[in-house]
Amino acid sequence: LLNVTAWNSSVLSFYSCSQERKVVTTKLTVYRKAPRGEGGPARPGKPGLSPSRCVSPPGVPDPAVLEQIPQLAVGESHELVCRVANVAPIRNLTVILRQGSEMLHTETFEQHSKDEPVTVQVTHRLIAQRRDNG
């Protein structure tokens, strides 16, 4: 199929079996192709902690963006904010916030049914620790 513009479509297929005409309906889900390649690490701001990142899924047109993280004193709290724009369909999105190899937070949107592109924001509160220096 080429040039499909409806986010939530159905394709009708017709066939014959024993001289009886049959129809099968298949739901078609349209994804937006990533112009910058497959999903990858977000573009972080200038972190005051060791690198945190949010990972954008394959097939999204815009990369995930992690808001700038200010320098924090040990014990100080900060809310990480990651935004992913133009996600469609959102029910297939998983956002993972990481600090190095440690998974801080995972959020899925399986309960959402919207097929058109939307922008999502995922947050996670963290407390700066001495090992975060860098």
C-alpha cells in the first residue's frame, strides 16, 4: 500500500472458496517513519548528574527530548521530564528513562486508543547522590 493517509484504516480482501465469495477485513495501523533513522537516545540538556537519557522508540518522526538537568547538590531532588512529539499510534509507545545502565522509570501507553500523532511527557523524580557526580 502506498500513500495511506488515514491513521486507522481497514483493508477489505475478497476471495472465492468453493464458488462462494468471501470478504476478510484487516485493520491497518499506520506508523510514521523516522526521518533521522531508527529510535535512539534522546538529546539531553546539560546534565549536572551522570548522563540520564530517555530512549525514543523506532518509527517516531521526532527524537525524544530530555529537559535540561541543573547541577544538584547531594540529597537535592529534581523531576526529570522527557517529551516525545508526534507519536502514532501512542498505544505502541514505551518510554524508558535511564541513568547510565540503570533503568529509572518505564511508562507505557497501551490504554490509549488515539491513532493520530500526539505529544507525550513522562516524568520521574530523582534525588542526587554522590555517585552521580559527573
